Amino acid sequence: MRVVGLRLEPGQTVPEHRNAIPVALIVTGGRLHFDDGVLTGEVGAGEMLLINPGERHTYHADIETSAYLVFAGLPGVRSRTWTLRRKA
């Protein structure tokens, strides 16, 4: 897992792209507008957007916005489900 901080200024856009692994985008301040070619929407502070591998998407901010991107896995590696185990 890898976590990356993102900060966008008003009017800033992230160009259309794809990720090889699943990504959770968690907005911590401001508001982020997204477009995946099929759906458009808005994610506000305290909300999360899940992005599937290979899904084309873009996003932009109309106000100062901060978020964390959580990359869940490694490219080319099959992801495993989370399990909680107690130590014996």
C-alpha cells in the first residue's frame, strides 16, 4: 500500500489518466469534481472516491482542495482480501 498527499489550487485539473491498481481518493478539505467518461460527480471533505484499475478518469478543483490517494496493491500482482487474525 502507498499513500500520497494531493493538494490542488482553485481551477487546477489533473489530466485524464488510468492507474494499474485500485485507488481510494479521500478528500480531507475542499471539494473535488471527477469525471470517468460515464459518471461525473463531486467528492467533499470526509468523502471517498474508489477508482478501479484501468478506469480512465480526471478530476479538478474549483476551490483549494486536499486529499490522500491510497494505492492498494502493486501493478501486476493479484490483490488479496484483507483478513483479521488473532495470534495464538
